[in-house]
Amino acid sequence: MTAGPELAACPAVLFIAYTPGADAEARGYTPWLRRVDNPFFNAIPGVRHYANWRIERVLSGDAPPYDYFDFQGLAAEDDLHRVWFNPDLDGFRKEWIRLWGYGASAPPPVQRNSYLMQRRHVAATPPQDVARLTGGLGAPPPAADLVWLVTATVRKHFAVPTGGAWMVPAAEDNPLGLDWLALTYGAAAASGPPPRTRLDVLARCLAAPDQVAAP
């Protein structure tokens, strides 16, 4: 199976990093993503592409403080507010926590937020279900299939401070610690990661709305 082309067509994407409970996969987490989670998120008005990924291997550097990540691609940049505050979404989030929990007693800061990214570069490479995800500081790499700039930190609902903002510029607060993210489809490339790379992993797409049979 391969993840289809819709992610590349999204002008803005939320990156959501997390770790479910240690027994989640044994209890059927991935089938639940395909059966319940992914269809729910892709039905939210304003979402063009929602996909669930899992990190399979660290290629260089340190392992990130999460094992899974999702891409929530918006149909338009100004769809963020209506997507994030969809009336059905908060109840679904609470049910997710009840079913799957977190991989720690309390999620670390990087998992208490999501990260709004703006599309910087799109290549014509056909999508695949395995990809190298890199992230770093400074200028993004000149060659990757998809490149985004991290522009804002979006508080998850349980993490919004009393009287505080639900979204802040990444320059003010960025627990992800990355200025950019890049996705390169296929097995890990032979070349090393770009300079100032802090994230370098191989990941697999577990569920996406536009998965198609591989040629």
C-alpha cells in the first residue's frame, strides 16, 4: 500500500506527535486507526488529508520522545480554527485517551502541542508508505519530496493555559524544537542528513484516506 498524493496538495499541515500506552498495539491500535480514527478525522470539514504514521527506526542521532505521528492536512490555510475547534473533536480526543492513554504518566511538552507547518517544497515523486522523516534548524534541505516550515505551536485542548492563547508563533514557543520537517519517500537514502538535522527516522504510513495499491 502507498499513501496517495493528497498530503502534497495541502497548503498547511498540522504535525501531531504522540506515544500511546505500551500495550496499545497488542490491543489492536493500528486496526482501530484504520477502522475508526482515520475515517473520523478525514470526515472533519476543512481536512483534506489525515494520515497516521509510526516510527520504525532511528537513522541517525537521538530517538525522538514519541513513537507515532500524524499529518493533518488542511484544505485551506484559514481552515485551521474550524478544524481544531470542530464540536465533535474534543469528545473524540477524550475517548482516545481513555482507550489508549499515553506512554507516560503525563505526556512531555512536545506531545502536549501540535505544530502548524506551511508548505515550502513539493517534488513530483510518487508517494510511498515508507518514508524518511527529517527535521532540523535553520534553512530546510534543498532536496526532499515534501518540505514544511514550522510556523506555529497549537495547544492541544487539555494543554491550553487558563486565559492563555491556543496558538502561538513557533518563534515564541516551540517544544518540537525544529524549524522544518521534510519527508523523502522510500527506504533511507544513502546520503547523510542535512546539516543541523535533529530528527532523522524511517517511518511507515499506517492509515490514510487515499491509500492505493502499490504498482
